[in-house]
Amino acid sequence: MILKLIPEEMANFNEILNHILGIVFIIIIFSLAYAYLKPHQLHKRRLVSTLLLKVTYLAYLLILLIIVYFSALVKGGLEEVFFGIEFFAFLIVLFVPNIGIFARKLGHFSKKREGYNYFFTIVNILSIIAILVMFFV
């Protein structure tokens, strides 16, 4: 009887450890993104557009990390939640806002930065909506 209880307790321990590591992973990734973006430091000439871009990106990232956490650890994996064409849409939603936030400092966009910020603010909002719709529908 004691030997039968040990594997069940270990399975429960492994699940709890996975959840703890998942939450720690979310906190680390979000903290790194916050440190990189520095949303408390805003550009003087482009105050509104920069603030909107940074806030919507951080909201997108937090929602993405939570959805990936729930998909991987609660609902059986990303392939179970996002299957078929939804998986490719998920990959697009995964990469486009990240490319947008990293490419904003390239010299090519320096004269068009305000329009760039508004464009990727809309992309971030649409990405949030797409992730939520794909996860809950």
C-alpha cells in the first residue's frame, strides 16, 4: 500500500512543480520585457503614441504568456488548443507584435515613428483579440 502511494504523490509533486515553474517563467519574461521597454520613460515628442505602444505590448505579452501557460499545463498542450489553421494563426500572432516592438528603433522608422507606434498599437490590440478568440472559441 505504501509503494502505491509514492508514485501518486510524485505525480502530484511534478504537477505542482510544473505550475510553479510556469508562473516563475511568466514573471521572468514579463519582467525582462518591462525592463527592456521602460514604459515609465517616454519620448517627449511622441508621448501618447509611445505610451500606447508600450502598454498594449505589455498587455499583449501578459495575455499571451497566460494563454500559453493555460494551454500547456491545464488544457493538454498547445496542439490541443490551437489545431489546424489556428496554430498557424497563433504563430503569426506570436511573432508579429514581437518583431514590431524590436524593429521600432531601426533607423528606417525614425522619421515615421509616430505612425509606426500607432500601427503596432493596433496590431497589438488585434493580436490580443485574436489570441482570446482562438483560446475561448
